[in-house]
Amino acid sequence: MLFELIDWKHKSTVLRDGTRIITWISAASAVLSVAFGLLLASSEDSGGTNLEIHRWAGIATMVLSLATAFTLRSGSRSLFRGLLLTTVFGVSFAGHYGAMLTHGEDYLTSVLPGGDKTVEPEGEMEADFVLTNNGALSPEQIQTLNVEVRTILAHNCYSCHGENKIKGELRLDSKDAIMKGGEHGVVVIPNHPDKSELIRRISLPKGHKEAMPTKGKRLTEKEVKLLEFWIEKGAPWPDGKEKSIYRVAELAPRTPQVPEATAELNKPVDLFVNAYFQKNKGSWKPLVDDRTYIRRVYLDIIGLLPPPEKIDAFVADTRPDKREQLAKELLNQNDAYAQHWMTFWNDALRNDYDGTGYITGGRFGISKWLYASLLNNKPYNWFVKELISPDKESEGFIKGIKWRGTINSSQRTEMQAAQNVAQVFLGLNLKCASCHDSFISDWKLADAYAFANIFADTLLEINRCDKPTGKIAGTRMLYPELGEIEINASTEKRLRQLADFLVQPKDGRLYRTLVNRVWAQLMGRGIVEPVDAMDNLPWSQDLLDWLSSDFVANGYDVKKLIYTIVTSKTYQLPSSSVKEAGDIMASDFKFTGMVRRRLTAEQFADAISMSFTPMYADTALALKKLPEDIRSRLPFPRAAFVKNDPFLTSLGRPNRETVSTGRTSQANLLQALELTNGSKFTETLKAGSKVWKSQYPTSDSLVTALYRKALGRAPAAKELAAAKKILGPTPSEEGIQDLVWAIALVPEFQLIY
């Protein structure tokens, strides 16, 4: 390959002769490698998925190398180079899986700096009774010990001795497999850790040819000690259902006791956060000023910039409860509230105004139903029921998208419904389990199919990695304790049962998920992150539980939930920022206040429309998909109600073919290019500059008006002077465009502080 790159244009005879020799030698080597590989595979102690992939990748690469060599003889240089490149990729791919077989799946990470260090786990590794118990273990202790043992084996042994790879015919991912042992005999002898091969292997020094694990980090002293203790106690295994090695959040609701009020704090949200601060050595900072608060709460509740006169009046208001009164006033603006929160729910419910499926009748919108539901502040339990057990107006969510052509079995509409309901309402990712048993949770393929069968007119055959298994799953809830679905009932009745079971007050997960989503929307980060992984540890379990319990007690009222949050001192803390986008998801995240975030695509477009000139004309509205009187309800054509375009896409609006429950707040190159050279923004600036030039004949008046509308304040002396340099003595259209562009790109305009 190197010779070909050097000889790309020079056509050197010497290099081409070298290429020919190396190509034929490589082809012969490939044949020998496959032959010896097949012989070794029949005698080696390996098995599993990785071996199969390596075997067939090697055979395919051999065929490619032979084809490359024969193509060289034909004289077609371009075809030769194409096959050569493909062969190089094949060698890399087959080699990667070969290295995984010989050196372990972590063969790359283990040689990176820091990758080979033995790191003691944080916190308590072993149960308290490991060092103190000399007698029989209680059932609870056996369960706890079992979880600890399986966790160690999962993190250190499954890569070579699990479902995907079975080295030495030994599996360590179940009780029966562990006790059976491998081709060299048993590895665990109950009550005798000193005679157990498992303990001998994990205790050998690093570098010993029989030491396990062969690569990567070694087991810590505590881990070895715990496995010895387990075997010494007879390698006990609990009867009945095994406790998960993954964290599984409680399903039932919980109402924690509110901490005692203090001289400065009396609202439950603040008292729970205060307890969190005390535990984590945090502190309360001075609350944001009135100008920051009014802009923040306007954008969060109705998605619009506050008018300058409203800001002036709010700042001048001396009432002690003026922030509570402002929140009530905004929440009572039913149309403005609905218009803003349409964006949030359109993303989550994958509802849009055009796109895949609409033309062919394979997809149905729910915009009219959704707008009416938000306008009337429909109780959330009824909101969920009408989506899961729908009428014609709301059926689009669970109907999914009927893709044209051949599709993966996990993309059929019934499975889409199962995935989407689980993700949106339960904060649960079923996508992995729709194809195979999940690698990141306890959910199995059969669970996903059984849940999908609730939405199916006929029972679905289980497909594993898109291959039929001949097995039929049952029909059941993901959480059977919520209720039992009638298997022989009609689809319509099953959906009614599912809806009724899910919205029960005892389904604490449903309401925690919603509360967490709203908190994330208002605060920039959920109490649990990611918001679709509700089994993750919250930074405050008590706060999450109390908010969801209070939400149910207040009649499932989303507006009351929003009011509770935005009137808390917690919401009014100064915003914070993160150095890297991934820091928001970090397991050691420490809450200090709202995470600063960028305006959404719709908020940015509406902010330009309010402060300068409308970005969209009435003709851009998706009127056929919206309520008949929507035009009269809108203050201007809001971006939430137009079809997606390159401008909105660049600023983060998703295509909504799949559920989208969060948008990144990080700026990117596409946004910069669109705001700098995009046609939509440029056309808006040109159209608006003509209007502003006629309305404001002097630079002073124009700059002052623009600053007040866009930033909610008058320009500082330096800002006024700089703006007048751009505009000149008399504003020109080009100067106005440059000034608006400059203001639209400053953080003060683009960010919610």
C-alpha cells in the first residue's frame, strides 16, 4: 500500500515490481494463515462469537488478497488499488478480532497510559460481613455476597468466559456453568478456596502464563479476598430470582420527610437542596438579579424574550413576591405556554409536520391533539393514557413509522411502540434488548418482545440480531407488579389495560421520569442523567422522590410542577458552566445551580423575530397539521410551527424520525457556518434592515432600540460608540445587518444565564 501511495503518479518500474512481489507473497501468506488458523481453531480452547467473526473475516480477506493479486496481472490499476485498500481493511478487521482472542478484549486499553494500573474501587468493595462473619450466612447476606461475586466476574471474566466468547469451554456467567467447570475440570470447589483453580489463577503474579485475567487490570486484593470468602462459605447462590448486578431504581413511589425550614429557606425544593449542599460541602450563592431572572423565566416558560417595558416594570416592582407573581402570569398565558412546550413534546413524541412516512400514509401526526392538550394543561396521567390507548387524533405516537422496503426486525412498528413508550414514559432504553439481550442492563430480548406484543395484532416471533429463532414471546408488562395484561384480549383492550396500569400512582417510575425531564429542561441537567436512564443514581434521591410525589398529589399538573421549580431559590441561583460537554453526564457531578445553556433553534429564531424582524412568513406555517385557528393565536409565525429547514437543523432541531429527549447545548461548526453564511439568516437580516432604516433615522435611536429589544437593556457608552462606528452617522442597510449579526452572536443573546 505504501509503494502504491509513493508511486501514485510517478509510475516507477522498480516500485511496481516491488508491489507485485509483495502482493503475491501476501496472498500466499493469507492462504497459509487461514489454513493454520482453521487447524488451530479445531484444537484450541476457544469458542464464541469473536472466534466466528475472526474466522470468516480471515477467509474473506484471503479471497480478497487472491483477487487483488490476479487483478494486478490484468493491468487494471484502479481496480487493483480499490481491492488493495479493501484487503488492507480486511486484514485490520480480522487482526483486531484475532488480537481479542489471544490477548483479551481490552488488549488496546490495557497498553494505554494508565490502562494497566490496578485501581481500587471507590467506596466499600465488600459487604461488611465478609471480614466479621464466621458462621452461616443469612438469605439477605447470601444475596448481597452473590451480587458482589457476579459483579467481579462480569467486570473481569465475562470477556473470555461469557456468552460471546467461551475460552476453554468455561463460562462464569451462571451458577450451573461455574460449577460445571471447563475442559480442564472444575474451577470452584465449595468450602475449599485453597483447592479451587479459580483462586489459584487469579492469585498468580502478573506475567505468569496461567495468570487470569490474561490482560488488563488484575483483581484487587479485596476482590480476591471476597471470592475466597464466597468459596469458603460453600459458594452459596440465592434461591429464586437473582438480584441484579446493575442498579435498578425503585418502582414504587416514596415521599421523603421534608427537612426543617431555616430562617432563609422554607420551600421543600430548597430544603432538600440545602441538605444536599450540607452533605456535599456546597454553599448558597447570592440569587440572580431581576433582569437575569425575568429573561430566564420568560424563555423557560413561554420561550420568548421579555419585552423591554415588562423588564422595566418588573425591576421597578417592589413587591416581595413579584417573582412568584411573574411565574403565575406566564403560566396563565396558555397559548404562549403551549406554543413553547410544543417543541419539547414534538421532540419526545417524534411528532413533526413532514418527513418520512407522511406522504405514503405510514406515519400520522398528533399536532392538533398535542396543542390542545398543552393549551388545556391536560393532567399528565390522562396525557399518557391518550397516547398509549389513543383515538384517531393521538394515535400517531404508538403507530410509529412504517418504513418502506426491507427493515430490521427491531424497527417494526410494534417494536417501535415498545421502545418509544419505555424510553419516553419510563426512562428506559429497550433498543439493545430489541435485538439481543442487553449488555448494560438485565433486560432480555424476550422482555422486549413480550412488551411489543401488547401493541401487536398477532404474536411476534423473536428475532435475535435480525435472525428468526422460531420462538414466540409471551405478552406482558415490563414491570409485572403493575398488572397483568390479558393475552387473549383485543389489541385495543390490551392498550387500555397498559395505559391504566402505567398511570397508577404506584408506578413511581412514570412520574419520576416526567419530573426529571422537566427539571432537566429548566435547569440544564436532570437530577438523573441521562434522562433516558432512570436506573442511574440521582444526585438527590430525596428531591426526585419528593417532586414526583408532590406532582401526583397536585393532580398530575405539569404547570404546578414548573411553578414549584421556577419559584424556588434553587432555580434562582447563578448559572454554572461545564468545561466539557461530557462533564454534565459525569457520575461525580456536583450540583451548584442551573447549568448555563444555549437557546434552542426555535428560541433563537423567535428571539430574532421579536427583537428585529420575523424570520418566517405566515406561508411557512404547517397549517394543515395545526389547529384551524392557530394563525390568530400566534404573535408571529413561531419557529415551533414551521417545517424543519437547514437553519433550524444547524441550530439543533432533530428530524424527529426517532424519539429525541434532549438537545446538546454546545456550539458547533455547522451552527457557526449557518449563522455566518447561511441564506435564511442573511435574508432575514436584509429584509429587517430595510424596515429598521425607515423607522430609525439616527444611529443613536436605532442602537438603543435594538439593545433594549435584544438584550433587555440600554447600551453602555462603549457599546454605543462601537455600534455607531458600524452604522455611521446615518444608518445604512449594510451597517444595520452587521450590527444585528454581531449582537445575535454575543453570549448575552445566545445563552440563558
